[in-house]
Amino acid sequence: MSEKGEVDLTGAKQNTGVWLVKVPKYLSQQWAKATGRGDVGKLRICKYVKQLNTNEITEVSFTLNEELTVIEGIEDKTVSAPRDHPFTMQTVGGQMLAVFTETSSDKVALEGVVVQRAECRPAVSESYMKLKRLQIEELAKPVRLSQQLDRVVTSNYKPVANHTYNLEYERKKKEEGKRARLDKQQVLDMLFSAFEKHQYYNIKDLVDITKQPVIYLKEILRDIGIYNVKGTHKNTWELKPEYRHYQGDEKTDE
């Protein structure tokens, strides 16, 4: 519900009373299918007074339209939704309950105050018992099933022996293994020579220049270099001030 804006209280002024009714899940699903197609059923309200008792008794029942009794998704076509649903009436219990609606423009309106609570239950019948049994069986079915194949799979879902990214990872791993570690001083000479040409390098370029494994190269760079984690030259390496052959940051990349 929107936290801002005014609330239309026309329903309160008209003293509109509404019923709060709990219905079975399958019944609400069948109602949803009838959107824009007319009535979903008939509601019957009877009031009478018992003998020697002045208290008024109210009996309420709902009858579902026959065309909405077909439940989709159930293999047993002989099972249908129950039509008769008696109400169990309940008191509001001293609570103040109200029904609000909200439009697409976030306008909130009071539809009415709850004056009666009830529970809509299906009448016990053979059709209802079949429906409940099938629903329980559907819920008990495992989501995934193992199946033995008796022929070669030729669809697009054929298992892949090895995925592309796995092959690429193995290729890089083998390439790294082929790179023999040079003496540290030889690597330092190549790095200093490279930094004479440019001030900043990313690790990929330094690997291409030195032909050394990434882990070994980073160990050496930590001794002589600084890794930039922010700024214009983010994710690049540069020499520490004591190893620079230029002064300050006056030198720019060529």
C-alpha cells in the first residue's frame, strides 16, 4: 500500500459491510479462469428461526458453475472440482478489519469494514476425495527422475564431453606450465627495460614481455612495483619511487 497520498473514505461514509471468506486453493484457481467470462457460481443465503429459540440462524452455501469444475493438469479426466461448498460462519471477534483497494495510480480507497468472517469448505463427496488423493500423489512425485536411455540422444540436449571454458582453462594451464622460470635478476632486467618505455603496464602485457608464470611474476613485481587499485591507471603496475628513472609523475606514456 502506498505510504503517501490521500485515502478515499467513501466506503466508510456509506457504512459498507463486507465479508472476509477463506476459500480452498483449487477454488480460487478455478475462479481465476473465469476472468471476464461472467459468473463463477451462485451464493445462497438462508435465514430462519428455530422453534423455542428467538436467535436467527443463517446458512450460506456456494455452488460452482459446472463449466468451471474441469481442473487442468490432472491426468484422471474423471476427477472434477466439487460444486457444493457450505460456509462455516465465524464472528469477527471484536477486531476492526477493513478492505482497501489500490489502483495503478497508487490511489487507495476504503471498500468497507468486515462485518462477517466465514470459511468456504467443499462438501465431502466421492469427487472431492478423488481430487484430494490425486493432489497428494502429485505432491509426492519427485521433481527429478532418473531414466535409462535405450538409444543415442540426437537432440540439442546431448551431453557435452567437455565444455569450451574447461578446454580454455586447460590450455592456459598447460601454457603456464611450459613457461620456465628464469633467474630473478633476468626477470628484473626485462621489467626495468620495459618500464623505461612506459610508466604503467597491466599484468597481461608484462607476462607477454617476460614470458613468465603469473604467480612468479607478481612475486617479483611486489618487490619493485606498486599496483594501482584506483584512479586513471587503475589495475596497472608502476615502479616504486626508488626504482624510477624519471622524476615524479612528469613522464607520460608514449
